Amino acid sequence: MDCYVCRSKERFDTLPPRERVDADEHWRVVHAFDSRLPGWLVLVPRRHVTSIAELTDAEAASLGTWQVRLSRALTAVTGCVKTYVMQYAEQAGFAHVHFHVVPRPPDIPLDHRGPRAFAYLHAPPDERVPEAHMDALAIDLRRHLTTESTP
Ligand SMILES: [Zn+2]
């Protein structure tokens, strides 16, 4: 099985901050590796599943909480006005279910809003958020996730 998410899962204990922003027993949060938009997060189940319908009740129970907590952290850390949440898992090698949780900056161009925000993804290497910047963001986000009080 050629799965990008599961390949990195084998290195879980040594993953850099950008590949393990946070995690629990069901979910892991990573920074998208090929985005030009700082803070583009991806929420992945720890198990290999290729359809949302395959998630267990336990995995489903914390899915909404993760999406909301990540949205709060992104708002606090990036200053975004809201977040976008999308899940397709259609690209070859990326069939593992993954929820994009994307900060929507206040000044985003009109032609990059809504689904067209994907123009920020699949950027050429020299236009991607640098790894050091992704790691710094990941550490800020983790600090916010760790310290925020649960309502
Ligand atoms: Zn997988």
C-alpha cells in the first residue's frame, strides 16, 4: 500500500513538529507540506481508512472537537477570520482520509476564496512555507491547543 500518511506514521516518535502538531489516540494533526499558505493544517485518522464511513464511533466522536479546537488555535495564532474544512482524499497516494483545516486570512484575494483556496496547495518547492516556519507555527499551535480551556 502506497500511503503518504501511513509512511510517516511509522516514524511517529521522531516526527518534526510540522508533522505532529498534536495528536491523540485517534487523530494526528500535520501542517500541509506543499502549501504556500502558513497554517494549512491536515487532520488525519491514526488508522488507514479511505472513506469517512469507515471511521469508528470513537473516532467520529472526537472529529468535531478536533475541527473546532484547531479552528480556535488557527484563529489565535494566524489571525484568520474563519477556517475552511474540506475532505476529498482523491489524489493518488493520498487516499487516506484527511480533513484540510485551513485558515482564511482577512485579506485573501477573491479568486482564492472557498474551494479555490486549493490554489495555495501543491505549490512548487521554492514557494512553499519553509520547514522552519512550519515548525514554529506548529509549536505555537500546540501551545495554544494545550493551554486552551475546554468549554
Ligand atoms: Zn494510510
